Amino acid sequence: MKKKSLHNCLKYLSMVMSVVLFNACQSSPPVDFSTQIKPILNNKCITCHGGVKKSGGFSLLFENEAFAKTESGVAAIIPGNAAGSEMIKRLHEEDPELRMPYEKPRLTDEEIELLTRWIDEGAKWGQHWAYSLPQKVEVPKVNMEASFASESASSFVKNDIDRFILSRLNEKELQPNPSAEKNIIARRLSLDIVGLPPSQKLLNRFESGDLSYEGLVDTLLNKKTYGEKWATWWLDLARYADSKGYEKDLERSIWRYRDWVIEAFNRDLPYHQFTIEQLAGDLLPDPSPDQLIATAFHRNTMNNDEGGTDDEEYRVATVIDRLNTTFEVWQSTTMGCVQCHSHPYDPFKYEEYYKLMAFFNNSRDEDTPGESPVLKFYTPEQQQKVDRVINWAKTHGGEAQARTYKNFLQFIEPVYKSHFFKEINNGSYDDHASVVLWDKGNCIIENGYTNNAGYVYLNYRSHYDGTKMIIREKNAQGPIIGEFTINKQKQNTTARFPIKKIDRQGDIYIETHNANTKKEANLMNLYWVAFLPDLPGEGQNGYKEIGTNLMEALNVKTPTVPIMVENPDYMKRTTQVFDRGSWMSKTDTVEPGTPESLNAWNTDWPSNRLGLAQWIVDKKNPLTARTLVNRIWHQIYGRGLVSTVEDIGSQSDAPSHPAMLDWLSLRFMNEHNWSMKKLIKEIVMSGTYRQSSESNPEMYEIDPENELYARGPRMRLGAEQIRDQALAVSNLLSSKMNGPGLMPPQPDGVWQTVYSDAQWIESKGEDRYRRGIYTFLKRTSPYPSFLTFDAGSREVATIRRTVTNTPLQALVTLNDPVYLETAYHLAKNNYRENDIDQSIALSYKRATFKEISPNRLEALKTLYRTSLAEFNKNSKAYELFLQFEEKPTAELGALTIVANAIMNLDEFLTKV
């Protein structure tokens, strides 16, 4: 009886345990591939089993590879059967030669258990969150009364951003900080929106209640200085500079692109249009000059003018840079490694890299010193003649003819540049983008097309009279299609000569003859050859005058800016896969295409840069809006919602507020219609942004990086902003906008050039005091104080400036002539005779927007007295120190030192 009772009891306990275990299994959520499995694979496995290496024929990069048979003939992962999966067996091995990861520490029990559960649950592959399209997000419903921060929650919540923030703060049992004081928030807001401290008038209106907080936001967003502030950020991404880079690093006139960016921000050009115009403005229907200037985004690439370099090598380097930059800037994706192999961590395949490269491989620029194509800027009188030619072509030949002549007059393309001429005999290529030909010299334009033209256009310089030029089809024995005489021309000249009309593509053979010169005398420098459809309307009244206008326009020297222009079909390049990334080892031919792991390609889009731009800003692209929202958040808070702002791939940090990132991204595209101003306004209108930035030990211990946003943003100002602020508080800052790069004071001997006589010529008048965005940037010698404060040389796109804190920075703000001059004017403007206390207090408040504390005032007065005593001992000292003043005094010299100390305080250098 007892045995039967014991048996029933055990049976009952077994049933209870089964139920408990069943319920436990049921309550345990399925393993998530993206957040739980992918990080383990990336950190512990994929270096040996991924895009670069596939040890044992096993790769964990793509789903089809992970479940495929390995070199052993069986799959390492059997979905639903962890015990039978070789991968799990190897994780449990004791033999170090068999255990995985090989020659690395064993996985933890928790990691092995997660991988085991994942396989037993079916090994669902899943997708990294960033490659999934943002779905509709519900704003958290925060119960104010139940909130841990119930006392301050109602005043904290200003918009829906705060509900996302408060929801996480409640989880951590943290309270948000109270709002910052009006003077502090006004300075913070002004520095974030226009990059400058607010004017005293604007501050007074806000502090008095005459202007609401939203009114202050709108006022700042509508200032022209808004564009200057936000353009500085974008120019880092665009790798904008005033020089070409590499060894010679000669000057480049591309400042009109910088001005276009400023204006685009000021008129709040929607981000999708902002994107399209920069990537493919030239491919829009009848593009405006502004849309052509916008394409200089991808002409900011470096250009190698050094003699002996291979132009095609550096052209390819430029194409690669454009591809990598596009994905870094718009997709937060590091594509550079895919040039050599499939991405080690993200789902981008080796072949896809070259399909993307095909979008950029068909542009007309070819690493020439002249940087063609360049957009020409005619004077009003010159433009009238240009317009007459275009209107004539339209009237007598139609829209297509007018477009051809308009393009050629705007940017002199398409042409056959001489650095691609082949089989040069009795002559040479001179490394200055011209072929030099002697008597009986010849060369070939491969696969040229005369466009059925009745004229050939040549750009050349001729050194002798009577040089006979013959143009033939194919080769030296081919039929002659043109024969004419060229006389001496000291300057580069564009001229046209009659040829026989042919409408077929093939080699074009050029030869020169002049028996009256020495054997190896340079008869001419030939820069380019072009064939335009004949100007229509021959025989009509005025035809000759139009022809004259055409040639005058082609020969006039104008200001220019480099732009992107696409090859016509008959010049289209073939794109091939590079074996192991080497441009000299080309294999399979590919057509333009986008990665399978992102949004699908719409067949209505053209297969060129315009189609790629449309693919990028398609609302189905999962990365574009997230990237922009994250970058703007980073600019305002000093960290992104995804802290790795340069990368939101599978190796990135997880978003601190994933739902809010998706909510803002969807709102940016749909409700805000891609308006960056509206996005910025929504962020700064939040209670989260308005918080005091003060911290305490408890808050710092829980959230040292302010990832939860329980306090307002606190960050050191950027390089340009520190200088701009110094100029602003000293009333020196010029409001003048636009124009060529300027040269404010910098130490002597910094800027030295080898290949030209270019000098750093200090700007005079108000140009000396203009904003940092207009400072001339030479890549091999950037403005020293900006470099010290973490600005870069912009040789490549700078996604995020690394913020450092070094003694060199203090040496700049203490000794740089710019900061000494601004300190002098700050002191002079606030000097009150016979009242040193007020003089110091006014300078302090003007610089920091705060009242000075008694302790700080006493410390600065001590500095004043010490400095005054030194100057009184040596009158020559303050005369040399105050070189800005005609009649310097010891008192003003001492106050300048105090003002300089104020400009070195954390309150001045930091946004709080």
C-alpha cells in the first residue's frame, strides 16, 4: 500500500514538474536573432567564418551560407536540432584543437545556451534592426501620477519626444532635471541653431516674456546665420576644402558649393531634394545653375596634379571615394572594405560594391589639372551672347539642339581630353593635360564619334605658324576627314575647323606637319577635341553673328566651379569587378545595381546617379531617415540615439531609444516632409532639451554618458564656433556672407607651399572678422587653431569630429592673435572707468551670459592686480601687448588679460 502511495506521489510530482517546465518554456520569449544571436556571431565567430575568411567552408555572414553544407559535406547548423548541429558540438569540445572559437576563450555558458535555444527554435535568421523598414510607432502613454518623476513630469513633457524619454527614465527610476534658467537656455539654443550667442536685444525680449520660447526658436531658425552653422557640419561630410589635396595641393575654386549649402539650409530645402541635387543635379531635367553647383558635393574629392601619376588610377580612386562617401553620409554604412571582399559583418556582397560603383563610374571628370568639367559664370554682357546662341539653336533646331549648345557653353562637355589619346608618335603627353606634337607627330582618339559634325573643335596652344593638321578615320592610311592649317597662338585657344561629315564611331587619327621647324620642336599643345552637331539655321540672317558669339563665349575666361557631368552613351564606361580590390585586375562586367538587403529598385528609375539618389531617398529605404535623424540628434546632444553615428550596422551600438528613433524617422519623412528645420525645431522644443545640464554623483553613476537624457546637453563647442563666439562677444564679428575663402590671422611660417608661390595673405577690414566657415582650408595645412580644436583636413568625409581636451587648446585661446584681439575688445567694450569690479563683471556676463559669483570675481580681480603691477613696472610691455590700441594703458592691458582668462573658462568654451 505504501509503495502504491509513493508511486502515485512521484507520478503526481512528475506531472507538476512537467507543467512547471512547460509553463516556464512557454513564458520564455523566443530568442531574437538581431539582438541576441548576431552580436555573439559578430564578436566571437565571424572573423573566421565570415566575409573575409570561411574556415572549413562555413560562413555566418549570410543565411544561405550559414545553412549550406561545409567542407565536411554536412551543414554545421541543423535548424530545430541543436544536439545534431556540428556548431554546438564544437562549442562544447574539450580538445582545444577542435573547440570553437579556435585559439580563443570558450564562449560563456549563457552564450552557448542562447545559441542552442536559437537552433532548437528553428534557427530563424532574422534581420538587423537597421535594415528593417521603420514601422508605425505608438507614442508611450506615460501615467504622470504613477511616474517615478510625477512631481516634475507634467512640467517636463512639452512634446511626444519627452514621453519616450520619460518612459525610459521611469524604468531606471530617474527624475528629469528641472528646466535651465532662461539665460542659459537662450545661449544653448542660439549656439545650436545659429552657432552664435544670442544678441542682447533678443535675450532681453525672451527674459522679459515679450518673446515666447517657441518665438525664440522660430526667430533663430529664420536667421541667415542658421545656414552658416549647419553648413559647417555638412561640409565635414562633403569633405569640402579650398585645395585639391595630395602632394601639390593647389588651390581649388569651389566656394560656390559652400555658399549653395548655406543657402539650401536657409531656405530649408527638403532633405530628399537636398540629396538628389547633390548626387545628381546635373541629371535633372533642364538643371538650373544652382542644381549644377550642388553636384560639386562629389567634386570635393582630391585631385592629383603631381607629374608622373596615372590619371586613370586617381580617377578610379575618386570614383571609389564617391561610392564610400555616399554610403557613409546617407546610409551610415562603411562600404570601403567591400571593395576587396564581402562585408565582414553586414549583408553587403562583394559584387554589389561594383554594381554600386557603376553608378559613379560614368562621370566626365578624369583627374586633370583643369578639373573639367567646370561650370562657367559669365558676366551679364557675356551671358546675353550665350543666350542668343542657345535661343538660335532652339528656334532653328529644336529643344535637343538648344540643350546641346547650352551644356557645351556652360561646362564645355563632352570633349575628348588628350590624356586618353593613344599611340603618340613624334610627340608626348606633357602631364599638363595636353599632347605635344612635333613635325610628323600623330596620335589616336580611340573609338571616337564625330557626331555627324561639319566642324571639329580644338582647344590648343600653337608655337609656330603654318602647322598643317590632318584628321583621318582609323589610322595613317584611313580616309581624310579634315585638313587645315594652324598658326601661332600664345594662349590656349578654342577654334573650329571644317571636316567631312561621318556618322559612325571608330578610331580618329590626328597628325601634324611643319617642315619649317626642327625635328623635335613642339608644334602645338593639344588639350581636347570635340564634335558638336552643326549650328542650325545656316543661311538665315544673323547666322554668322551667332557663330561669332559662340566662339567668343568658348574663349572667354570666366570664374568656374567643378561640377558633375555624365558621359553621353557613346562615351559610356564599362564597369568591372576588381580582383581583390585592385583597379589593375579587372574581371566580370557589371551593370548598376543596389544591395539586395535594402529596399527594392524601382524600374521607373534611371540606371544612373539620379536613379541611385531616388533609391536613397525612397521612403522604403530603411537607413536614410534614421541616419539623418541620428546625425542631427548628435549635433544637438553630443551623442546620437545610436552613439556610433558613423555606423548603424550590425556592429554598431544599440539605439538608446529605438522606438523614438523610428518614430522621429517616420515623422521626418511624412509629417515634416523631409524638412530639417522642422526636425530641429521639434527636438529643441522638447522638455528633454530644455533641462538643466547639471549633474550629481548619483545621476552620473547611473548614466555617465547621459544616454537616458535625464539632463540637458553639455558639450565643448566646435573649432569654428569657439572663434565665432569670441568674435561675437567682442562685437568684432562681421555679418558678411559668401564669397572666396578668407585668410584671418594665423602664426607666421605655418603655410608653406612648394609647387606655387601662393601665400597666406592676411585678410583686411571686415574680412578679417568673418565666420570660421569662410576660412580658407588648405588640406595639407589646415587653419592651425581649428585643427587644434579637432576640425579635420577634409581629405575624406568626417562623419564625427573626435572631441579632445589637450593643453594645446589652452595655448591657442591664450596666445593666438585672434583670441588676444577679441579679448582686448571684450575688455575695452566693457571697461568702466574707476570701477574695476563692474568692468570685470560685465565682461564675464557678456562672455558667459551668467552673473559672476563673488569667489570668481575675487579670483579675476587678483589676476587683474597682478597683471597691472607687471605692466606698471614695464610700460613697453603693455604697449607691445596692446598693439591694437593707439594709446594703450596699463589698466586696459590688465583687463585684457582678465578677459582672455574669461575666454578660457569652461563656461565660455562649453555649451551648457
